[in-house]
Amino acid sequence: MNDPGDVPRQPRLTRAEAKARTREQLLDAATRVFARKGYAGASVEEIAESAGYSIGALYSNFASKEQLFLELMSARRERRVNEVASILHAGDPVDALVALLDRSAERDPDLVALRAEFWLYAVRNPEAMDALTAQLRRQVDALIGIISAATERWGTPPDVPAAEVATLVLAMFQGLVRQRRIDPDRVSGELFGQGVRWLFGGLRAASGQQASPGPE
Amino acid sequence: MNDPGDVPRQPRLTRAEAKARTREQLLDAATRVFARKGYAGASVEEIAESAGYSIGALYSNFASKEQLFLELMSARRERRVNEVASILHAGDPVDALVALLDRSAERDPDLVALRAEFWLYAVRNPEAMDALTAQLRRQVDALIGIISAATERWGTPPDVPAAEVATLVLAMFQGLVRQRRIDPDRVSGELFGQGVRWLFGGLRAASGQQASPGPE
DNA sequence: GTCTATACGGCGATAGAC
DNA sequence: GTCTATCGCCGTATAGAC
């Protein structure tokens, strides 16, 4: 009726879809290059080439190197979560906690470097700090949920502020991840679990209650 | 006898001393600039100017920007330590521990950024990792001394490996320092002390021994 | 020993062809 | 929408004057 000739009615990708796909590929490439070279050390040329495009394509999708970096750092946060519920149904809550954080660290080895890079960027460019604060709070909130569920099941009374415990657990984890890159032999894979167990043990003791020690 | 005329016998600074002084000033300036701009983002021009010298003076004292950075990172580690003994004579060992680490973090706000910068550099340039490993081990060893002294006095039996505890304490501290830059309101100054106390409490509980709970 | 001047390359960003 | 070509700037590092 409305389209004579051999023009395909449904191209595989519309122009908008093609552009969105290019954007995604550029973001993926930028993730790798920024992680490997750092924000200042990375060049837009290497990012574009690594994605299989030209510099012009990059600038047609992002206003500047800085905006590409910022978009990347706020886009990536959406990628995980929601495996929390399933992991909690397992046995030892501490094991579940360890597994959760370990998984997020191992999923992409570059992610730790990228996080350090963004921390430095935000420290030096305070206008970007809000985004990082939001990410941290999201992480801590997720841990609060897990930890309060775990302590409830475990018998630790709820008079210990879960937010503080979550902050401590996250700090310990992040510190260990960085130390492991420096001295792998002295940071065993089980040390984090050990630390969490000790911390929770101290929690129960401080609460003046002798609950069941839980499985171990 | 050996020097006629008006040549000063003892110039305030010999040439070697003057050069050493210039080196020190350049290293100090480099510390500030690298911390503020990052390794890749810092320029040798800004470093030289910040020290009150020219680019030529910088290259007369250091072979390259990279060598300046590496020398800086291995030179700075010598600057503290040796206040450990005095601090241990105080009352609560945990308070002493907290004070020790807090002091090293507050002495120079730039130091935390510089550490992150060096961590990233070493991750990306493995030939520099050895220096970082040595620094970390030094830190952990110092903590082992303090912690074993504290636990002995406190009644925790020595069957818990002090190295693991020291690693955990340091990880928790470093994680909290970084989190505090992101969200100061949720990382109080006392949280680290609280965490250490909980951790030690769990240690005592895990040792199957009910020692005196210590002061608090 | 330090400074000034400069060589040389690489970078971010833009313009115009297709 | 993407590519090629290029502009303009700033970077590291060097050479030679003083």
C-alpha cells in the first residue's frame, strides 16, 4: 500500500536503535580503557578504536570525555542487585554475605580499579561527589537489609544499629580487596568471612546476650 | 693558609647541600601536586613552579616524571613510625590503636589520595608493586606488634593469629577513611573504635575464653 | 645548578565529506 | 550516524646560556 519497490519494511535496527547500540559499545570500551589507563591516562582515540568506531562517532554520542566518564560511572551501578533475595535463602548468613560481596568483586577485575578511579575523581571534583554518595548509600542500604535479616535469624538483638555494622562490613571488605591486590598471599579468600564472624561475635557479646553461636 | 682573598670559607650551603635542598623542595611540591591532580593529570611544569623552580631544575634532579613519582612514594614511608611505643603506654589499647591510625590519616589529608594513586599505579605497572607490598607489610607488622601487646594485656589468648587480625583492622580502617570522604555524616569518628572493640570481642568469644572485658 | 627557549609528540575537540 | 582530516593546545623532555 505505502511502500513500493524493494525497501525493507522492517530494517533490523532503526537509526535510533543503531545509535543506542553504538553508545552501549562505546560505554563498554570506555569501561575497559578507563579501568586500565585511568581517567586522565585514557585517550578518546583508544576508547573509540577499542569499540570499533572512530573519534567522530564518539563525539557524536557524548559531549566530552568527561561526560562519557560520568555517564559510565552512573550507568554501571544499575547492573547488579536483585540477587540478594535468592542468596539469603542459603544456609549460613555469613557465608551468604561473603559470597555476595566476593561475587561483586570477581565479576569484573577492572571494577575495583574503576571504583578507585571514580573515588579519586570525586575527591578532586566535588560536583561529582553526589553521585558517588548515592552509590555508597545504596550499597550500605542493601547490606543493612541482609545483615538485619541475618542477625535476626541468628539471635543478635536489634539494639545494635545495623547501619553502623553494614558500614564496617563494607569497609572491611573494600580494604581487603585492595590489600589482596598488593599482597595476595597474606589475604586469604576466607579472611573476610573470618572477620565478619569475629565482628558478629563481638556484637553478640556487646549486647549482653549469649545467643546460639550459629553454625560453623 | 689555603685560601687567599675574599672567598667565604664556609658558604651557608655547599653545592651538594643546595642541590639536596632543591630535591627536597621538589619532592614536597610533587607530593602536593600529584595528590591534587593525580599522576597522569599532574604536569612537571606545575610541580616545578609550585616548588619555586623551573622545569630544567626538575630534570636536573630527576630523570623523568615517573622516577620522581616513584622516588616520592618510597621516600615518604620513612616519615612516621616510632611513636608507637609511646602511644602504647596509654590506657585503653583500642583507643591507642585508633589514635595511631587516625593520626596517620589526619596528618596530611592529601596522603589518602596519594595512597590511592599509588595503588592504581602499582596495579597498572606491576614492576612497582614490590615497593607497595613492602610498605603494606611494614604497616601490618607494626600493627601486629601493637595488637599482640594489647591482646596480651587484655587477656585474649595468643592462639589467634595476630597477622590476620592486623590485616582486618587495617582493612577496616582504610575502608572507613575512604567512605568518610564520600559520606562523612554516616562515618562518625568513633565508628572505627567501635568496630575494633566488636572485632576483639568476637576474638575473645571465639577463643572460648571469658577474659575480663577490659575498660569501657 | 638553575634558567630560558624550544623540539617533538599526543591529546581533546571540531568541520565537513559521505 | 559515522568517518577522515585537521586545528590548536599542552604535555614531557632536551639544549645551551648564564
